[in-house]
Amino acid sequence: MEIAPRITIDEKVRFGKPVVKGTRVPVDLILGKLAGGMTYEEVIQEYDLIKEDILAVLDYAAKHISEEEVRAIA
């Protein structure tokens, strides 16, 4: 099931974690690689993706973070 552009979930693929459509590459893996210093080009080459896949992962993550509610506990 497509939950965002280019992002899908399927219980039979990576235990239902969000992945790049048509692959088994999890969204969190791509985010981790980028956060760890890999360039778009390195991620694209390593996981056989296209730039639009990377941008879709970033968009998906940004939308989910923007919905997150954080409360300070004193």
C-alpha cells in the first residue's frame, strides 16, 4: 500500500516498515545513511535508487516530524 509518494508498506516486506516503492530499502535506513554523511549519489549507487526516491524519503520524514508533539516535563 502506498502511504506517501514513492513510499509503501507491506507486512511481507521488512515487517511492514515504510520502504521505497518497488524495493526492500527502508526509509529509516536511507535517513540514517544520509545523517551519517553519505551523499545522495552514494546512497543512490549503494541501494540502486534514483534521486526522486531520496527526496520522497526526506519529504515523508519531514511530514512525520512536523506532526510530532513534544512536551517538556519539569
